Amino acid sequence: MISPFFVLPWLLGHPGQPILTGNTWMLTGLGIGLAVWGVYTLTLVLKDPKALAEVENHPSWTHMYLMIMVAQVGFVIAYPV
């Protein structure tokens, strides 16, 4: 059930009607990169979904947290003051 949320939020919006107003090229690249990273994270989750609840340091958790941190840094860079 959670699978679409690793990919789809990063692909929202299009150049004709952007949701975010920062640097368009930076935000597009960030979105595509995070969507690809989300697909990779999903492959880790779907390989062994039971391990998410059994193992405290499943590799997918690391990727989930890193994706959020990269998104925040990317937003800071895409919106120069």
C-alpha cells in the first residue's frame, strides 16, 4: 500500500502548471532523482517485506531517511534567498 508514495510525490506537477516555484530545472532534476531512488528503495522493501518489522536496521529505512534529507537540502538549494 505504501509503494506509490515512494515515487509519485516526487513526480507531481508539470512545467505548464508548477506546484513549486523555485528553480524549475533544479526541482525537476531533484524530483526525477528522488523518484528513481524511491524505486530502488521499493525494490529493497519488496525483496523481504517481513524483515522491515523484524530487523531494526533494514537497508530500506536508511534510504527512506536519506531521501527525506536530500529532498530538504535540494529544496534549500532550489530556493535561493
